[in-house]
Amino acid sequence: MATKAYLWRKALAGLLFPQRRCLNCAALSVGMALCPRCLTTLQQLRVCPRCASFIAATETADYLCADCRSREQSFALARAALPYSGELRQQLLAFKYRDRAGLRRGLSAVLLAAYQHHYRSFLFDAVVPVPLSAQRLQARGYNQVELLSALLSAELELPHHPEYLQRVRDTQRLYQMSRAERARVLQNAFLASSVVEKQRILLVDDIYTTGATARAASTALLKQGAASVCVLCVAASHELADDVQAE
């Protein structure tokens, strides 16, 4: 249960900035980030058993996406709320690139819905956001993922530790790169603190596309002795989809 102080702040924010539209389909949804229809969609979508990629509804329950069939994933599991498309895609791009930090409450509510569906029975010791490089943070003014993970950790009453992971290499925007290029430039891009030893980490990001960021960040945490790393994102692409604009 979240703290009383957080609940008061949340209630006040709801009064001052009420949610009026579903973030996924833009349908009328007063006070809720997702309308009932999109919340049902979240619970029914088929997803790869290992990563966050969405797969066709016709596949079997044990079907692995092509990426997971071709490589080992460093994270134990990755999950996302909804596909990276339509209205949700536009909201995430505005949040990330157009200084719309006010979208954090609605998007964190989407993230919470995904957590409750996929990770309710898991135990975690810390919530850790995927960090920005110092150059990107200075240019943008805020780390959009850290805004989301802070609200999620408050809801879950889990420790929030952005300092556990640093991005020590700046890279150009990943959507300009192929899958192979993303994997290459992200090698050794993250450095984790030794404090993570034996901790079960919930790694938070906004968008899961090729999984290169999640793998690189998870690898850094595991190198420092983390017991396990699970990944949670707001949105993810469909299997092997290359038409993505951000990761």
C-alpha cells in the first residue's frame, strides 16, 4: 500500500489535472489512464514467454519470438503494457521528446497496470530506471523513465534507486540504427553499482523495441552480482518490428 503522503499528492494531482482520455485509444476515460476496453486488451494480448515483444494471437503458448530463439536474454523476463502504436506511441513520443513531463502520471498508471498483470506474484528489492547519459539528460532536462519509475515505486512501496545504474556512453538515437548496430553501440554503455549484489531488480524503461537497451542494462546489473533482473515497460513492439522511433 502506498504511503499516505503519496496518496494525498496523487489525489491532489487528480483534482488539478484529471485524466479525461484513454492514453491508448483516446476514448473518453474519466479518471482512468486506460479505458475498460484497453485494460482488457492488456490482459489478453499474447506476448513472447521471455521478452516483451508481442506475438500473433494464433501462436501457441510456448512460442518464442525469433529474437529469443536466436539469442540468450540477460534479463529473466521482460514485459510491457501495450503495443507501441497509435495514440500510446504519440503520448510516449510527446513525453520523451516534446517536454510533456505532465504525462508521467497517466503513463505510470499504465505501467502499474502492466505490473499488476505480469509481476504481481514476483518479489523485488529495488526499482531501477534505465538512465540517460549525462549529455542527453542535460539536453532534455529530465529522464522520463526516472519520472515513471519514481511513481511506480511509490505505488508499490519498493525502494527507488536510480543511482544503481549509470549510462557511461552517449549514443545517437537508436531508432536510426539496425538491430545489430544497436547491440554493438550499447555494449558496455551501462555501469552498475556493486550495491546491487544479491538484489532482485525491477528495471523500468518506457519502450521495448529490439531489447538491446534492456539486455545491456541487465548485463551491467548482473555483472555486479544482482540476483535477477526483470524488465517492465509501458509499450513494446511486435515481434521483429523494425518500424520504431525510439528506444
